[in-house]
Amino acid sequence: MTIAPEQFPALSAFDDRIRHGFVGRIPNLDVDLDREAALARLTDVHREARAGLGLAGFAFVHAQQVHGAGVAIVSETPTAKPAAPMAAVDALVTNQRGICLGIFVADCAAVYCFDPEQGIIGLAHSGKKGTELGVVTETLRMMESLGARPADVVVQISPCIRPPHYEVDFAAEIAAQCRRAGVRQIHDEGICTHTNVERYYSYRREKGRTGRMLAMLALREG
């Protein structure tokens, strides 16, 4: 099954330097399952989506996602295929080519970060808990440790659940945290996953038995 991932204009402006995508709901695929079973059923489709972006030869690195604020710097290409999730973290940062960062979400936000001046990327999973703990702030800090400048970073917030279907507007808080960190370019289309289940999976609306969207971000080779 060939699926064309959604792309965001703010990131597409840098197509000469990065590849990115956001894979939403897969039509006619039964994912009325728990998380691990749903992800297993989505594996082949997500692999095809990466290939469609030209990332078939890239190492796919994803986070364990424990609703915390841990961030891992991916400093080298994993040797194991497929690579195990990076343990106990909710965000990944790298300046290495040949690596595709991945985050899975279903109501939480995937937050894309890119410093086009230094060639550094970050991808974070930030829902209510992660936002309260400041996972995106920590992601930006780890990017700084590699040489990024927040003022140069472009941030894109993915579709996620929003009020009135959720009790807090964590997308707005993510944006506020980015501004406090010095980020000037913050993009968010304001799309709610709960009200758009024809396009996206919603953990809350589907009572926990649903699929996951895949956020992907990689530096172009060459």
C-alpha cells in the first residue's frame, strides 16, 4: 500500500536540506488494537511511506516514548536493523545524515525542530505530561549543545487533540515554551485529531484502541 505522507509548508521550504513527513490514518486498515499490535500492523505501510520520501536506505531511529522529558542525541547510525527504540526518551536530536528520526502519536503532538544554519534536527513527542515536563524545551537545549541557535530554529507542531475535546491546550503551551527558549519561527495549523478521525487516529475518541501517526524527519544526504 502506497501512502503519500502529509507535509508542512514551513518545512517543505527546506526540501533541499531535509526530508519530512506525517503519516495519518491508513484507509481500510483495521487497527482496533492495543498500541503494540497496532504499530505492528502499520509497520509495512510506514516503511513504504519512508521509502516514498527517499528514506529507504536511512536508519530509522525512534523513541520509546514514556511521556517524559528525556532526549537522546543520535550520534551514529545504529547497526541493528531494525533498531530498537531509544530507551526512556521522548525526543531525538541529530546532526548526522543517513538517519531518519521517528515519533508515533495519536492525539499527542509531534514537534519538528530544524536549524537550517547548522544542519541540526530534533523531533519530540509532547502530550499533556511531556509538555508539563518541558520535553520540547529540553529538545531545543540538546540541539544547542550541538551548536544550534534557538533564534534560527524552525518549529512545526503536528495535528493533535485540542480543546474543547481535551482539558488543556498543550499545543499552545508548546508554542509558548518555544518562544521563551528564543524560537522565532513557530508553525501550527491548529488541526485537532479528535475532530478529524477520517484523517488521523485519536486515542481519546477511539478509547485507546487505534493506530498511530508517524512523524519523520531526516537531513538530506549530500
